[in-house]
Amino acid sequence: METPQVKISAGKVWVFGFPLIRLHDDPATVAKQGFEALMAGKDHIIAGSLKTKLQGAVSTVLPDTINAEQHRHLSEPGSANK
């Protein structure tokens, strides 16, 4: 398997030349989806927009090193303002 090439630029994390970015989801939508899942007896979901759901699905197949790098970038001080 080819080693993924990770690049961070312009506030985006790029893997194999494709951007993996995190858009801020509406908190009310996320809360509603979480509550509905709880009431339906689900033990976990990926709440939010389609982009967030795709990012969650992709993170399950990417190596931990890429997931850690993406998380580091998203959790840096001031990253919420980017």
C-alpha cells in the first residue's frame, strides 16, 4: 500500500492531493441528530453535515499518523478562527 502524502496549507489538510477540511457544523443540528440517535438506541453516530460524515468515514481507513496530524492541525490554538 502506498504511504499517504500529507500536506497542510491554506488551513486545509491534503491527503493524496485531496483536501480533508472541517467545516463548523450547526450546533443545533448536531444536538438534534445526537438526541434522535440516543432515542433510537444507537450507541454512536457521526453527527453533522455530509462533509463531516464523509470525513468520519475516511478517518476509519486512514493510518493513525494521518488522523493525528489532522487532529493536531484542527486543535491548534486559533484554528477555530480559520
